[in-house]
Amino acid sequence: MATVELKQLKKVYNRKVEAVKGIDLTVHDGEFLVLLGPSGCGKTTTMRMIAGLEEITEGEVLIDGVSVGHLPPRKRNVSMIFQNYAIWPHMTVFDNIAYALKIKKMEKSEINTRVKEVAELSGIESLLDRYPDQLSGGQQQRVAVARAIAVQPLVFLMDEPLSNLDAKLRVQMRTDLKEIHRSTGATTVFVTHDQSEAMSLADRIVIMKDGAIIQIGTPDEVYHNSANRFVADFIGTPPTNFLSVLVGDKEEEGYRLKGDHLDFTANHPSLAGFEGKTVLLGVRPENIDVLPEAPIEAICRLIEPQGSHNIILAQIGEQRMKLSVSPDIGLKIDQTFRLRLKSGHYHFFDPETGERLDK
Ligand SMILES: Nc1ncnc2c1ncn2[C@@H]1O[C@H](COP(=O)(O)OP(=O)(O)O)[C@@H](O)[C@H]1O
Ligand SMILES: [Mg+2]
């Protein structure tokens, strides 16, 4: 197994498109690391530089402490899995998995054992004699996974491997990939633009935007302690709600916060120095309580039932926010109700830079 280090890694295409802007990152041995960010933020470019499929403009990639910038892909000991499976149509499943092992001149009996092992791990042991066109998309992707595992690389690189699968299968494959990772313990870098996929798979998530790293943290950290407005908005469905509030003077129970149809106090040390200024309050949908005596009046505009909970679109003056509440609360459309932010479960953000104030 191995570590992967990126040092000031940079990619400029055609001398003008700065796709990756000098990023620093260490992937720990055995870690499942997810690169997450919107389309065009430089995820694929980063992966391709690690794999050796894209020339590095500046900086370094180290695998197990060895700089690999000058090595071709096959000498880097990495396996890459793409969105479009890329398994060979003219070979059976068995031959697809065995191909790289034959090239390595592995013994026939050893190849048989290895192929059976990884096929079992990937749940395709009954499909070894089939050709790719006799397989579903999900099965084809399992073959790609099995083929990648078979060569026992130092590092797995997966670029949106689940994007071509339908929603249900995608969720199923997540679980399977996680189990495979648990049993192989292989250092993995996984790219996705899907925050819920990132949350469910990652040991740590690296959030990228415009070729730069915005935050690195465990799923819990990036969710509960988002570094800035971008992350708070990108992670979570529905995302964090933002309310614009004017910070008043400090009173006994905390700072007086006023906004459109808002007037309440919050005890938050990060507000010191912001008296008289407007800040953004960010609160997640599940951190809002609906209570008859709560301080904030809202109108229920829409209800999205999710079975286990309801998503309520609430209007407070001109501002709107989404709440995740128990269906038992029984709100009706256009009903006026009262809500309260759960103490200690909200953050403040600088309205100009978007940075969290209480970092
Ligand atoms: N071969 C290329 N030539 C020029 N620009 C490219 C090339 N590949 C990617 N880009 C640009 O680099 C940026 C990052 O792309 P990419 O790494 O594919 O992002 P992501 O995988 O996060 O969607 C984008 O602006 C994209 O248009
Ligand atoms: Mg991409």
C-alpha cells in the first residue's frame, strides 16, 4: 500500500487555462479520499496527473515518497477506473480481468486463483464466461473494478466511476465499493461531483473549486464545520440556509440580531467586532425547531414529503429557507408558524468573502 503526495501541483492547458492552481495534498496509506467539486474545477486533471496521463506543468506527484512525474502510467503502479468502464468488448470477463496479469507473465494457475478471488469480491463470479455486451452497466463497472483490483496496484484512481449507472444501482455500488475498500485496504482517490456520494464513501473529502482546494476534512467536518459559504452550500441536501442579519449590541443573552421579520439574540463569540454590520447566518435544515413559542415567525410555502421527514419551504419576510422536520408536526401550506434555530447549531459567514467567522 502507499501514500500519494501532491506538492504545489499545477496544470496550465495551452498556456492559458489554469486548470489546477498549485495544490498540496497528502493521501494517507489505505485512505479512501474523495475529490469533490463542481464540473470544471480540475478534478479529472488532478487525477490524470497522478496517473501519468497528463503532463505536469509545475510541482510534484510522489507515490510512496518517490517522485513519479517522469514515469509513464504503467510504471506508476496505479489502476484507474473511469466513468465509461473501458473494458474490452472482444474479451470475456475472465480475459478482461486476466489480461494485465498475463502481460505480467504471471503463472496460469495463479491467474486463475487471482481472477476468481477478485471476481468474488466484486460480485461477478458467475459472469466470467460472458462478453461485455451480455452484461448490464452495473455488471460492466464491476468488471472494471475487478480488473483494477487484480493487478494489486499501490493506488486506485477512480474518476466518476458510478456516473453512468442509474440512481438505485449507484447507491448499491457505493456500498459495494466501500466493502471492497475495507477488504483490500487500498489507498484510493475517488472523484465525484456528487456530494452525497462523497459523504457516504470518503474517509476524507477534498473540496475543490476553480482549480484550488477549498477545504479538506472528514464528511462530518465539512458538513458541520464548513470552512466557507461555498462548502456550506455545496454539501448537504437541501443545503445550508443563509439569512442576512444585522448584528446589534451585546445584551445579556447575547448579540441582538435583526433582519427582515427577524429579531432574536444569539450568543456567539465570533460576532465580536461585527456590531453594526450585516453578516450571513448559516443554518442547516435539520437544525431548526418548530415550536409555538419560538421567536421567528414564518409561513409554510411548500411541503416536500420524504417519508421519514418532510422538507418545508418557509418564508420569513423576503427570505426563504428549507427546514427538515418530522411529518408529525403537521404543517399545512400557507400556515403561519414559529421557528427557532437550535442553539450552537448555526454559523456566521462574512457576506463579502464568504469565510466562516467562527473558525
Ligand atoms: N485537454 C484540455 N485542454 C484544455 N482545457 C482543458 C482540457 N481538459 C480540461 N480542460 C479545462 O480544465 C478545467 C478543468 O477540467 P477538468 O479537470 O476536466 O474538471 P472536472 O473533472 O472537475 O470537471 C476546465 O476548465 C476544462 O475546460
Ligand atoms: Mg471530470
